[in-house]
Amino acid sequence: MKQPKVSIIVPVYNVEKYLDRCMQSLLGQTLKELEIILVDDGSPDNSPALCDNYESASDNLHWPIIKVIHKINEGLGFARNSGLEIATGEYIAFLDSDDFVDVNMYEQLYLKAKAKDIDVVYCNCNIYKDKKHIYPRKDVEEEVVFRGREAVDDFLLDMIAPLPEYHHDVRYMMSVWHAIYRHSIFMEHRVQFVSEREFVSEDIIFDIDFLSHVRSVCYLPDCLHYYVVNPYSLSHTYDDAKYHKMVNLSRIIKERLAKIYSEEKYYLHYLRSVFFLLRNTVMRMVLAGETDQKIKRILEEKLYQELLSNYPYQRMDLKHRIVFFLLKYKCILLLKMLFKSGKFSYISKFHIIISCKSIVYIVMCFYQETN
């Protein structure tokens, strides 16, 4: 049998309700020469049996090839590593088992990779809440190719966080599930995933490790992946243990970048990622009802003092400058009013009911800082 064109690694854990939707989107792909690797990560539900059923049913098929790995539970990152150990495709893809993809996603990505000799090809995605609520998320409006180390470096740094002038905190999604990756780079450089149990997000560390070895990236405007939003997500809650893992992630990102780039090249990107962490942390703390004293202690941590002292926030757009200013001067009351308004994209309803003297003082300070 010929080498598969794409190996798709699908970690499986407690997803019996969603696995068939995911698998049907893979079995119906217009690119037939696929290898699907289901990694049962010690799932406690009926998912392991479902995986075995898919593998047995594939015995009568020429394509796709379906392989199953059963392993003890170690988390998403290590499950992907287990799939990498047996993958044989020319390119590698990763798909979360509660998500699904357009039927021609992998054909589009693969054909583009071959036509332009590309190491990594990304596509845009859809945010899927239910069948009636599907929202396209477009990081690019047209096809973009980054070729050569300098261009790929700029892409990677913008994926970590953009420069101050950019109007959003995220320019390119760091997630691995909307791309295909040249397999030979994994083999040559032994790139693997770390555990998300230690660093919260294993994807961004993978991005740094992998993209630092590639010479070409393509980003397609088509929304071909469906990211399914978990209605019970804890993304807007605060948890001390998760927070410390986020801080640990910032540390490892800086260490990784410092080994590759000069400080002049990576530092503002890194600090913008710290700003994103700080703003979201304070927002979650406010919504969780944490005390003013606890929020102030967070703001006084060394990580954030480096940000608040060194970042050129005057170069940011107005909404970001205002939030940065409130964080810098520990304006807890105003931060609470802002985040409790429900407008996480901030300022459009930034109604402040406070004494006139305080408003005048804040406006004067802000004017002096930004002029």
C-alpha cells in the first residue's frame, strides 16, 4: 500500500457523544489516502470500544487506514506523542475528538502543501456552538505564504502575540488542529508535545519548537475546521492552580524564545502575551468575586511589574491603553466596573459612576502618560 498522504492523530477521552460526528467528517474526506490514528487515552466511557469498532470496520476499506492505540491516561499532549510514534503519513494533522472538519479540508491543505512545497499549511476555522450558531473566525482574508526563516520567524512571533499597534491580542491562532505539518521535520528534529497538565497550553510550546525548524508556512482563508465550544467551559473562571500553570507557561515561552532570537526581536511579542494573561486573569478574578487585596497582590508580582514598567502601551489603540493604564495604577474599582459590564472587548459601554474629582484625576494622569 502507498504511503498515506496525511496521518490524522485524534486523541480520545470521554467523548462517546461526539466521536461519531468527528469520525464521519474524517471518513467522508475527499482526500482518500488518509491514516487515522485514534489514541484512547484511558477513557472511562464507551469511547475505547467505539475506537475498536472503527478499526474493525476499516479492515474492508482500502482507504482510509484506521489504527487504534490504547494507553493509560496522561493527557492530550502525550496522547498526540503516542500517535506520532506510529504515524506514517507524508504530513501530520491533529484533530480533537469533539471537533470536526469540512469534508475537503485535508485535500485542500495537502494540495496546497504539494503545489507550493510548504512545510505547514493552516486554514481558518468556524466557532461552532450549535447548528444554528456557527461563526467564522478569519485570521487571514486571503491566502498568505511566509517563505524563508525571517518571514516564518515573524509569523511565529505574531502567533505568540502581536506588536503593540495591532488591534487584537491574537493575530494567528496557535492551535494545532487547523493545520498539516511535514512529517520529516518531526523525524529530523524529534519535536514532541509537552504535557498540558504542567503548562496549560501545550500547543504554543509545540508551535515554537516546530516552527523554529521550518522554512515555509501557508495560511488559507477558507474556514474548514469546526471548533466546538463547550457550554460548560471554565474559560471565564479563576482557579489558583490553573493560574500558576499559566505563569509557568509564560516562563517557558520566554526561555524558548531567548534561545532562538535576540531580546530585541522577541521581547515586545512576549510582553504582549503577558498583558493578555494579566488582563484575563484580573477579569476572571473580578467575575469570581476575589478580594481587592488578592487582585492587587497579583498586579504586584514580578512578572507583571516587568510588563507594566517596560511595555510601550502608548503605541496600543485606545481601548488597550485604557485597560493597561487601569492595571498599571491598580484602579481596582474601575476594572471591576469594566469587566462586570459583560463587555470583554472592553470600552464600548465603559460607563463609570464615580465622583467627578476622581474622573478628572484619572483623565489628567492618563493624558500625561500617553502624550
